[in-house]
Amino acid sequence: MRVRISYSSELEDVPKEFMRLLEEAIDKTNQVLSIMHLVKTGVIPTEMAAENLEKTRVGLAQIDYKLSDIGMILSGYYEAIEQLKNPPQPEEKPEGEEDVTRER
């Protein structure tokens, strides 16, 4: 079962974290490609191909999850950068309009 976890990081550390996660995705991709190449070239016997192809499928799913995580991290990073460049402006009340909130 997959679960989503989150943690905070300093904004300036996000690019390093992105690169670390990308390296993990690249390593997993290379592992999957290696298995596929061994099956294709016959180094892995036919009777073992099904088991190794299943490992390949699982590996591809893990790569997909990792890339999805990376995409969400980058999206949040660029959103934070944009907010720093253009902080939200408080709403201005039209002239003559009063604040009607009351303390209880």
C-alpha cells in the first residue's frame, strides 16, 4: 500500500532535493532498462523472463510515482517563488464601506 508523506524544507534546499529524487528515478530507470536489455538479448533465459518482466513493470510504476512526486515538489517550489515575487495584496474596501465584523 502506498501512502503520501510530506515534510517541509527550506526554499533554497528544494533544488537539491529535486536533484536527489531525480537521481533516484534515473537509477531506477537504469535498473529497469538493464533487466529489459538482459531479457531482450537472451541473457536471462526465457523461463525466467516472466518473473523479470514483472520486476520491470513494478520498477516502471515506482519510476512513475517518483516522477509524480518530483512534479508536485517543483510545482510547489515555483508557486512559492512566484508568491515571493508577487505577494498577495490585501483587498481594499471601497470608500465609505465599514468593517461590520463584531467581537463577541
